[in-house]
Amino acid sequence: MASAPIDLRSDTVTRPTPGMRRAMAEAEVGDDVYGEDPTVRALEARVAERLGLEAALFVPSGTQGNQIAIGVHTRPGEEVILEEASHPFHFENGAMGALWGVQPRTVVGQRGLLTPAQIQTAFRGHDDHLPRSRLVILENTHNRGGGTVWKPEVFAAVVATARAAGLSVHLDGARLFNAEVAAGVPASSWARLTDSTTVCFSKGLGAPVGSVLSGSEAFVAEARRLRKRLGGGMRQAGILAAACLYALDHHLSRLAEDHENARVLAHRLAQIPGVRLELDRVETNMVYADVPVEAAPLVSRLRVAGLLVNSVGPRTLRLVCHLDVDRAGCERAADILRASLDTK
Ligand code: TLP
């Protein structure tokens, strides 16, 4: 029998472990639209506390968490300042325009990270001709930036600049716990400075579904209304929240392994003739590598050879390490890529 392919397309492909499935099966549940699911409530309380924010709301996905936040913070015609490769701009299907009638003002960051001066420059000021700047969105870790981690002091300076201009700040923290583990500081170091933060459990933490959007009590009350509007009110969602609680207890600290595996993988890839990557860019669980051939047909050849990866540019691949692929799997992935390039 052929062995299962090594799937490094994303950390979203992780499947619930037997222990997580047991926790899900045993979860105490109720109707969460009535606010009666004790497991969802426990998760929301725990995440809010961890992030240093007042309250939280369980939502089906990171995309919905980000979009609800935009919906709460803005009014139609207003402008959102965010990095041009950020998920809410690049990967959310035009949602902020489609759902809330706001327009993005993009800024090009350094590996996805912005400076206070860039926020200041993007801010429109007060002129009746211009859209009103309302919200800044930051991303930590920054996915397309390479899984980059914000230095807490730079993040604080950017937030301070936004606040001085009267702007709200939302953090897309889909992988904020990767940042926590990589930087060795609590997730609250970033999140408590924001007006709202989304964290995801269905990425490296290994839950099948689920994100949590946190903010003030007033923010979360409004977010709950918009979640319902978007069809995100779930009923016995404690089954899912139990997986997220399990992930906090059992999968968070092991993210360090994924980061180490990504470094090992990157070192191996860097030794393949024609493959180019900057090793110091591998800060968490992602490896972006330039290849000497067209990426799309290479991805197809790799699939046949037993390695799944995504192409993210004409000659760029993204490989993401996670709990379903161990060190040996990552090493084998590099060997498969080397062999596929040899036979091009
Ligand atoms: N990212 C996915 C794809 O959508 C690109 C991936 O494979 O990396 N914020 C960030 C920073 C993300 O990376 C993602 C997912 C999301 C939000 C959206 O989360 P979901 O998929 O739960 O809507």
C-alpha cells in the first residue's frame, strides 16, 4: 500500500487526535444561541483571560471573526488601513467591501509588519473629500510575510500611533499562539493593546473548527449580533469548543516542535541547488521557498511523488509544519522536493 502523502499545504489540514475526539464526545453542551452552552462559555472566558481582554465570542472561522470585527468597528464609506498581503485584504474574498461597504487602504510592510510612520502616512486626516480612516488591522504571525512575529514594542508603538489618530485596532491573530511560543511572551502582550483580536484553533492547534473573537464587553455584545446576521450562531457548539479547550491544554506548547521542524526543513531545502530562501525568515512554522522552475507544474509533480504543498507565486512554494507531520516527515519532504527538481 502506498504511504499517505506528506501534507504541508497548511496547518489547517491537521486532524483531531484521539484525545481531542474523546474530549469532544464527552463535552457538556447546550444551545449557544441562548447562551446556554457551558463548554463554549468556558472557552470564551478562558481565551478572553489569556488575551487580557474583557470578553470573547466563539465563531466558526478566522475569516468570520475578522469580518465581524470590521463590521463592528466601521460604518459604510469608511476606510481600513492594513498590510497589502494581510489575510483580511488578500484572502477574504473582498468581504469588507461586500459585507460592510468599507474600503481598504493597503500599506506594503516589511515581511508583513508595519511601522508607526506608515500608519501616520496612511491616516487620511479630516477633510470632507476623503474617506474617514476608522480601523487598523494587524496580523500576528503574518502569514504571507513568512509566519513573522511582531516585536511587542514595535506592535505597541504602531497601536499607539493608531490610537493617537483616533483609530481602532483589530488583530488577526489566527496564529497568535505561534507568536507566543516563538517570542516567549504571553499572547496578551499584543492582544491586550487591541480593541479586538481573533485567534484560531483550527490551524496549528489542531482543532477541526473554531476561532474566538475577543474585545470589550460592549464590542462582544455587538459582535454577537453580527455573528447571528452572518449565520454564525451555532447551537450545541460545545462539541467544537471542547476541541479548542483540549488544544489549549495539550497542543499549545508543542507548537515549538513545529517551529523547530520548519527550521530543519528550511535548512534542508536551502541545500538543494536552485532553491532559495532566507533562513532567518523562518520564525515560526512556515517556510517560503523560491524554486528554479515554474511552481504550479512542480506542485503537481510533488503530489504524485507524495508531497502536498501550495504554490504562492509563479516560482514560490509555501510549506507549513504542523502536528500531523513529524521531523522525519519534514526531512522526507525535502528529499522529495530535491528528487523532483533533479528530474525536471
Ligand atoms: N489561512 C489559510 C488560507 O486561508 C490562506 C492558510 O492556509 O494559511 N487569518 C490568517 C492569518 C490566516 O492565515 C487564515 C487562514 C485566516 C485568517 C482565516 O481562517 P479561516 O480559514 O478559519 O477562515
